[in-house]
Amino acid sequence: MIPLYILFGVIVTLLGASEAQRIEILKPIRATGDEVALIFTSGVSMYGKHYKKIAQAIQEASELRIWVALNEKAYHAFAGRYRVHKAPEDSIRALKKAGMTSENYIGVAHGDGGDYHQTGAKTSELKAVILMGSPLPRHEKRLDYPLPLLTLAAELDGITRITRMLVEFEKWKEAVQASSENIYKKPVILIEGANHAQFAAGDMPSHIKKNDLTPNITEDEAHRTIGKHVNNFLTALFGSSRTQVDTAKENLEKSFARSTDLFQPFLELKAMDVGGNGNGSLWTIRLQEYIADEFAKQIQVNNRAGEFSQFFDSNPTIKTKNNEVVVNTHSRELYRIPGRYTNTNTIRESPSELEVKLKSKDAIWKALALLNGTDPENIRTSLRREPVSCKSLNELALEVALNHATPAAQYRYRTQGRPIIFEEDSKSWTELLWSLTDLSMREDQTGLHVTSKSYTTLISERINPGVIYCKLVSPFSALEWVTVDSLKPVSLFG
């Protein structure tokens, strides 16, 4: 009996041998100009024909002499990775045979097709890489990628969500801080109103049909926009006309500024999370100030973020220091853990749950009264209000998210999105029960139903008096729902 590994080798060799015959070459439409070639690598279950239209749009947008190599199918369910690795080599041979004389080969990949370029492109004959709806590995810095790299993100990408591409944009900002040349060599550009499918054309695979978002621009508009961005990148790298290179660089600078504007809401709200700033939860501090209400300016609020055991053992405290009331809060963020075979680009980047331990307004008033020499039992009712609920804190998070969202995102949420529905709090009668119960998030066609778990005590209680414990949605989580998951008929939430 033939060993399986030998049989597999024979099969992939046969597949690879016929690959060159499956490459369609598009010749340049310009008679003169600097010569480059785009070698397309398709996503899973997609073919070279899916990229012919966008390749032609790039040719139309550029004064360069652009060759194109389209593999009939570069990613196969059985021998996919082998064939992806062979695709650039086969394409380069086909391009040379067709008459291309320069060695300016650029790899272009869509979605999962970008897997090869994460590693294989680094030692290939490629001179640059363009990734469409396809990020680098999360741990890899753009500064460390050895080739010029353009990453195109789609605002309404339901496969590689905008929050995943936010990670790539943060890497780009880091690269630009190291050298301004990386504006041109390592750009991440967000295509407004486009979705994942618009990096290609034609009938899409079922997983894209099911999970992609509805675009706000037409396919032709998306392709023209993509063509302009790709041309700017290629011209800045390979153009010999000083005027054209300067124009391309100016356009890339504008793209950097515009992409910054579009990513800014996510950057700001992510920074409120522990993972966004590294110093504790800024949002938890804001929640404590919200609870303090008119006393907020009279106190100092600190936050300590911890893992389960540390958080479980912690309690919020109020101390008087240097004639000032200091409120020490605690928080814990939980994130989704993807399954072994889960495409992590589809997983939500924001926390799945924010757990907070805060002090009540009455507790703060009592501390201020003692500091000021006032009878703490004589609390003026005019300064008091109904107890703050966890539901109200969630509503505040959504309000902040919507205020940060772009006008276009707000409009989509109001007219197309499924709302977040905050139910009344589920109260725990002991701190232990609260600790062992998760935030409830139930999704259906009407929206996302969120029920917070709460635990509160009065200031008159002997043990841990005047506390408010909540399991919440963070503003970053709310914004991710508003911009992505609310627009899905069936979400990948979870």
C-alpha cells in the first residue's frame, strides 16, 4: 500500500504541474511607462476570474505599464497552501514568457489568500505586497515586514472586521512614528462604504454571502477607489516621473489623514479599555465619576485592573489623603477565546464583558461630609437621586459609542441596524453569586438583549458598605456592535 504522504506528494505535484496552464495574463494597456506586474492570490473558494475586473480598474487608474497574472484557482481545499506557495513562481514564469522584462513583481492577496504573504513572500522574488481585507499576524509589526506593504481595509467588511484592521492601523501609526517614509511604504488605507466582496467581483462563496455586510457604494465605485490607492502605492515605489511620484506621495498622505479620521472613534474608545492604555480602565474611572455626579470634581478616582483571582479578592475603597477624598475602584475585562479552527479575523476585538466594582454616591457623600466636618447622617435629599443601575451605565456606554461614531455609521445603525436592548438588572444577593455569574447577552433578529448582573449595598451595612458592582458592556464593545454586528442579519457574535 502506498504511504499517504507519498500519495499526497504525487497529488500536489500534479496539481502544481498544471498550475502554469491555469494562469491568465493581462497585458499592459499603456504603451509606455514604468513596468510592474500584479500577481493575484485568491481567497478560499475563489478563482482568478474574481479579480479580473479589479485588476483592470487598477490598470485604468495608473500611468504605469501594469501586467497582471490571474491564477485560475490558487487556494485549494486539499492542497491549498502548496498551490499558494507555487503561485508566485508559476506566475513569474508566465509573465516572462508573455514578454514582461522588468522584475517589479507585486503580490496581491485577498482575505485568506494573504496567508502566503505572511511568510513566503519574504523570501520570494516579490518586490512589494498588497493585502486586501487581510491583516498580518497579530504579533508581527509592520516595521518588521521586509517588503513595502499596502493593506486595504473595507469599512463594511463582515469577514475581516474593521476592528481587526484597526490593529493593523495602529501598527502603521507606530511605523510612521519611526519614519515618515512608512506613510508611503507601509500604508493601511480604509475604503469608505466598501465591503469584503468588493475587493473582487462576481458570484461570491457562501461564507462571504452569509457574513459580509451590505456596502454603501457600488462595485464600480469601490474598484475605482481601490485602483487609485494601489496606483499611488505603486507609483511612489516604482515610478520614475518625479511629478507622478510627488503626486502619489501627496495622495498617500491624504489617505493617511482620512483613514486616521475614520479609525479615530475606535482608537479613542479602545484606549478607554485596559488593553488600550495599559494603566487601568479609563472607562471605569469615568463611571465612578458619573455615579458621584455633582461630587465628581471633589474626588480623585483611581482604577486597578486585575485578573480573576486578584479581582475576586478586591473591594473598592474610599480614603482621605492630603485633605482629599480618593476613591479606589477595581475592574476586569474579559475577551472571547476563539476555537482552534476559528478565523480570528471574524472575532470581536472588544471586551466581551467589563466587570466593575465601584462606590455608591452615598458613600462618597459620607466621606466628603466627614472630611468637611459635616454630619454624615444629615444627607440633604436635594443632592440625592435614584440609585444608579447597571442598566444606566450600559446606556451611557452606548450613548458614548454613538457620539463617537461617524455620521454615516450612526445613520446605518438607525436605519439598518439591530439595536442593543438593555433589560433591567438581574440582582445578586451576595457578592459570591455576582462573581460567578456572567453578563447575559442574547442575540436574535430584534437585536442584542443585554442583562447586567448587579450587586449593591447600603452605606449602613457593616460588611463592604456603599458599593455598586456591575457586569457591563464597554463603549468599545458598543461601538463594535453599532458598526459591525448590528448590520449582520445573523451575527458571528460570541
